[in-house]
Amino acid sequence: MTRGRKPIDMIGRRFGRLTVQEPAPVRDFLSGRRSAWWCLCDCGARTNVTGSNLRSGQIRSCGCGRRGKTGRRPLDLTGQRFGRLLVGDRAPDQHGHSRKAWHCLCDCGAEAVITTTALRSGNTRSCGCARGRRL
């Protein structure tokens, strides 16, 4: 219902894990008014999302993936090799960070705790010895 336009009918359409159920009250933003929709997530939760966020793909779930309710198995890198690093067990979460980390053993014999993102992206491939820090 932005600026007198009729909202696009999205009832029944799926966007990621969300299925649009019914219109929600229009939401006001500094940039203008936006149509909103009540959506049902695959996890069973109901959420209110603007139409523009649904169509752009910016919102694809109620947030259940961040809360661990997606039914997906947690990622296990145990035993995998990334460069000179051999992944051991999971490291405990520190200081409330949501980043998952792993105890890794480097080919030089040093141990390091490396995040999942650093390992999978290829940004970290050794304990630092490959850069000449530990020889």
C-alpha cells in the first residue's frame, strides 16, 4: 500500500522457508510505507515480513536457522584437512560468540583454534608457520 498503489497479492507464494498466509498491517518506515505479510515458516513459527524483503530474498525464514530449529544436521569438519591443518574436535564457544571453531593440528606440530568460516573459505591453511612465524 505504498503511495496509493495496490499491494501485490502474494498469498500462497513461497519465499525460502516462508509461505505467505495473509496481509499484515502496513508498516511505516522513514523511507515510506511498506506492505507487510504474515508468513508461516517451515519450522511452524509465524512471522511478519515486508513484501519488499520477501521479493528481494533478504528474508527467507523466521530466523529459525540461527536458533538451530531447521532440522539440519550440524556441520562436522572432524578429520578433514584444510591445507596444512587437520581438524580435530569442536572448540568450546568463547565469550558468547556465535562463530563455531575447531581444534586443529598443523603439519608443523602446533595446535590452533580456527573458525569454520576461516577453514572453509581457505583464508587459513596453517597455524601461521607457512608465513614464517613458526619454523
